[in-house]
Amino acid sequence: MLKPTILIVDDDKGISFLLKNYLEGHGFSVECACDGQEMDQKLDQYPFDLILLDWMMQGEDGLAICQRLSQAKQRPAIIMMTANGSENQQLLVLNAGADDFLLKPFNTGVLLQRINALLNSRAGFCLKLFRSLIKYCYSLQKYTL
């Protein structure tokens, strides 16, 4: 069985290292990128299921990255992480296309639950779509035989 894949995009290598070790210990395959450019390179190489995205980074910030990713036809789930989190900022993040928002510092157990909830909801949607497609294909066979 394939492990769910997560890309951590954060310019703080210490936080990325800790999150990577924690998530790998819970059955995820994890890669890290320190900015939007490195993230793009990794996304070109492999389709990730989820991105943990820091808001405040040098160069292109997480909000701009999130807005850019939301324009893609197929994109991973996005959880935005930030140390500053007013309600207005949370709305900005969600309107930019993020699926969830975590205020730093956060409990890793909460992070794990939110990751699993997002991945399960997306997997459930894909499974329903796949089942519908199979039923449709079987219905076509009735008429083509």
C-alpha cells in the first residue's frame, strides 16, 4: 500500500525537520522545500497528497503560493501554518484556497488529525467518483454487446 505523501514548505529547517520526523513516524512519506521555487521543482517530480505551507517566508510568501496553487486543475490539499492568526488572516488564507489553517505553535496530535481528515475526505470523494465511473462503464457494456 502506498503511503500518503506530504510536502512541507517552510523556510525554518528546524521546524521542517521535526515535522518530517513526526509525520514519517506516523506512516507518511514526507519531503521538504524551503521556498516556492523548491516546492515547484518537487511538485514537478512527484504528485503530493498534501502540502503543509508556512505563511511567512522569504521571497514568495505562503499566501501567494497558495493562491497560485489554487489555480491548478489538480492540486494537493493545503494546510497553511502561521504564527500570526487573526480571524481576518484566517479568512484570507481560506479564501486563497487553503483547506485548513493552523496557528503556530500547534499540537502535533491536532495536526495529525487534520491531515487525516483532509486526506480521508479527498479519498472518499475519489472513491465515490471511481465507483460511479465503474457503474457507468458497466452500463455502457449493456448497450454495446
